[in-house]
Amino acid sequence: MFSKTLSIAAAIAASVLFLSASGCTTSRNVVVLDGRTSQAIVDADYIETSYRAVHYLLTNARGNIMGDDAFDASRPVIWASTVDLNNYGRTTNFGRLMGESLAIAMQNHRKNKMIQMTLRQGTVPITGDGEFLLTRDARDLATKFNAGAALVSSYSVAVDRVYVQCSLINVDQNTVVGAVQFDLPLGPRTEALLKGVLYPAEAAPLLQSRTTALTN
């Protein structure tokens, strides 16, 4: 009986660990609809995802011992909102939120001074000439604050997911010193941010359409 009890306890523990690892126990990952339906919709956890992404980015970034084109963790970092991959001059509520989340995650990981690029009237630190080519305004801002790197990111929307690319660029050498790519489920919260839906009442049709699609 004792060994059987241990086996049951081990099985329960294993199940809990599996659910925790897969994110199923994180309430932020689920949009809870009203009482008329029990259907729950999986959505994005921007905070947890940003922290994981930045942790990976910094863990794999080239450090000072690698040369002048490395990441200098002692200098400030400039950053901007996450922009639309198809239009570097455009962003959305999703892009602004994702940019903030990535910058906060980096601030908490390395304690770098973070300089917000978007304060300069929407200037984006990448141009149509190339993903990692900094604009003149970005270079000027980096010089003013002695910034050593720029944290830039873009997103692209697919049928059921949003893909985010984030790069850390050495502003002195204009070289990528670290990069990470991740995806998020295109749940109603993310879709609302992409479409500029601001209030719960406006989100009702969007939630209903998602529920109908899942039911059918």
C-alpha cells in the first residue's frame, strides 16, 4: 500500500511539472470568456515570454572579450517599439507593448540604462535599406548618451501566430551581437492589440468569432 501511494504521488507530481513546464498553469495564458460559455482561449503571456527571450538573447550575446564588435554591458542601450516587419515605419498597440516588455526585461536582467527611442517622435532604429541599419537619429541618440547597443525588434502576423524577431546591435560597428526569435499564439488579446481594439465592449465580437471558430 505504501509503495502504491508513493507511485500515485509521483504520477501526480510528474503531471504538475509537465503542466508547469508547458505553461498550462499560467492564468495569463488564458482569456476567460463570460458565463455563457465554458470555452477558454489560449492567448499570449507577454511578460513571461519577454523575460525568456531576453534571457536567451543575453546568454548568447557576444561579450567584451570577443572584440570591439561585442556587447558592452556597461553602456546604455537604446530601444524602440517593435515594428511591423512589412513596414518599418509602422507599429501597433501590440508593437508598443512588446517593445516595452522586452526593454523592461533587459533592464531587469543587466541593469543597463535604457534610452527609449520612441520619445523622438516615432523614429524607428531600422530602415528599409536593411533590417539592422541604424537611422541617423538612432546613431545621434547613441552618441549623445554613449550607448553601446540598440535593442530592435519586429513582428510578422501569420494565420494563427505572431512571430517576433529581436536583435541586439553594436552601434559602433553596426553588427548584430545577439538575436532571438519567438512566436506567440494569435489569441483575441493579441489580435485586439494588433487591430487597435481598446475597450472590452469593442472586443466582444472578436471574442465571439474566436469562440465560434473553436466550436465549429
